[in-house]
Amino acid sequence: NAGVMQNPRHLVRRRGQEARLRCSPMKGHSHVYWYRQLPEEGLKFMVYLQKENIIDESGMPKERFSAEFPKEGPSILRIQQVVRGDSAAYFCASSPIGLQGPTEAFFGQGTRLTVV
Amino acid sequence: AQSVTQLDSHVSVSEGTPVLLRCNYSSSYSPSLFWYVQHPNKGLQLLLKYTSAATLVKGINGFEAEFKKSETSFHLTKPSAHMSDAAEYFCVVTPPAGGTSYGKLTFGQGTILTVHP
């Protein structure tokens, strides 16, 4: 049973370009979460999705960032017109049910975005 | 509201000596607490979790943590450090069970553990 798969592992974009980060949850998991880790900081919640639905996007920046989890295929985190401040590690996690209480989150290896 | 504070940003130990990584939490509810480890350029791996069944929790790789409600602490320990333990460790609390919030894990700032030969 493969774990949470994220690709690419490393992504370099020039300022103003678009970045697309992909996440395939563990088999049987229909709940996906995206977190961002800035240098010297812990992970910060961005968005929670189920298939074809955004459940909670309260951690997403208001502009340039969007996320989706289509019926088929991986979840996508999309950052338009990237700026240097978007440089960070982006982690995806999945769980079999909604993540609260003792439910464990399973994390991918992350995508490290560098904006030059 | 919930919060987690890791009291040390860096801890350095010698191989074979005990490890103590400190975590204090604040929660209005009975919390579920986790410790995750992140090796360089890797994802996060669950070490152990507290879910109110027992206050002393044993995890993988010889790690354990004790939940102390009176001290609002959940410190991570290991009797004897190994070189492979060098990594960053995160104390995490999840939204309370039965509430309306899902997935908003609250992370501590992380503690980088260095192990010297």
C-alpha cells in the first residue's frame, strides 16, 4: 500500500510563473489536507478537501492560491504568479475519515518550491 | 483555541545519552497529542500519539512520551540516543473529536535534534 505521493519533489519557478503541486492520497483515503512549511517554522494548515469539494480553505491566501481534488486523479495545489515569499515546502496529508481527535494524518514527502 | 509550544528549538546530545524534547500544550478540550519526526528532505512520520487511554505512550524506535495534565505537558523521551535519531521533531495537537473543525492540525515550532558521536 503506497503512502501519500507528492510530485514533483522539487520545483523551481521564476517570479510570475505558475506552480502546480500534485498529491495522491493513500489508497482508501478520501480526505486530503495541504500544509505549508516556511523556513524555521512549523507546518501551517492551508486547505481541507474531499472528492470534488473544498471543505475548509481558511488557511489559503486570498489571492493566487487554489486547490482542487477531482473525482478522478490527484489533488492539485495551484499557485499563480508566484512570488519569492511562496518559496516553502508544501506537504499533503490524507486520512480515512475527517481528521480530528485520535485520527492520524499520513503525510507525503513534500514538494519544495523555490521561486527565483 | 489550541496551541502547542516546543520549548527548545535545538537539542544536542551525545550518542548513547538520554533525549528529552519538551512540549507544552494549551487546549480547552481533552487533547489528542502527537509527536511526528521529519528527517531531512523527507515527509513527516508518526512517532506516537496520546488519546487518553494511557498517560505513558510508547512509540516507534524506542521513543515514549508522558501526558501530564497538571503540567499541560507531553514531553518526548528516549533512554539512549542513536545517530539515526538526528531529525526535526514536531509536537502536534488535532482538533477535538466531535467538533466542527477537521484537519487543522496545530504544530509546534519544531525541535532539531543533533546527535554527536
